[in-house]
Amino acid sequence: MARPVVSDLAEDFHEALGFHTEDDAELDYPLLHFVAVLVAPLEPIYEIVRERDDSPPWGVLFDVDECPAWALLFLSQFPGVLLEPGMTEEQQRDEIRAPTGWKRGQPEAIRIAGQRTLTGTKRIVVRPRTPVPGVHYIRTLKSETPDEERTRAALRAALPPWEVLDYEAFDGPTYTDADAAYADYDAEDEAVGTYTEDLESTLP
């Protein structure tokens, strides 16, 4: 019979049994099967503590790409990252890799924080210093915002406490939204020829 495929830990354990394994192949590997079941609960620990070709024992815990999903919360404490319950595994890894908290208040970090709560295309308009410094004009599409309060909370957390959040999830753009894209009417008139063009080019 073909030798069963088992984990590295099971193979090492089986090999360590020495002469007890001499007749295992002839009997269709009952001992190897038993060992594989016996060590199965230890597999997650073994994957952490074993030495690898490219990292020392325990090193996988500090590699954001190789760290097991269940240990990401442990890894997140080192860059000071807060992993939220609604994050996917990939979002958690991205947050650890490039913490948005390190760029708090910057458009990129605000956009990432808001998009985690959105669906569909995750369209979000972020305009800092609009209409004045210290105010952030942010809009999302209502059809892509399942929980507006959750989105608002995520955006609020991405801003310094002394700055103002002007947020709304809406069905479509308005004249107010169009005007907010420009410093004054002349700048808006120069940028686009019509209101329709303005909506298509600058707003969701």
C-alpha cells in the first residue's frame, strides 16, 4: 500500500519511535495513522515553534504574511494596531503592515478606514480642509453604506479629536456637494462646463 501523506510533525514523531516502526509498512502503516491522529492537536503549535529555512523558531509569529490568522491579534500589539471585529483577515494583515493610525487624519488613512465598512465599489469622497481647515468633507453612497453610524464611527476614529467630521451617506450628489469641490464659483466654472459634467467627474 502507498505510504499515507501526513504532516512533518507526524513524520518526525513516527521516525523517533525507532524499531517500533519496522513492520509498519507491511501492516499498511497503522502506527503512522495513529501518530498522525495523536499529534493533530499539536499541529498549530508546531507550526509556530519549529525552525524554518528562512526564519528561527517562533519567527513566523512576527511575519505579517506568514503569521496564522488566529495569532494576528498577538502580532498587532507590536505596531500598536487596533484590529476591529468587522475586519477581514486581509484587512487585518494590511493594517498591521501599514497602520492607518500612523497616518491619522491623512486622506489615505481616512479613506481606508471608511472603506472597511462599505460594500460594492466602496466609493468614498474625502476632501480635507473643506470648506475650511480643520473640517473634513466626506461622502459615501447610501446604496454602499449598510450601516451609516458604523461608517461615521470609523471615520471619526480616523481623525484627530480636534478636527470636524462632515459626513453623510447620500443617494446622489447635490449642488452643495458639487460646490464643495472648488474654492469658489470661478474655479468650478473653469474646471467643468456644466453641472452634469461636474457630477460625473468629481462625485460618486
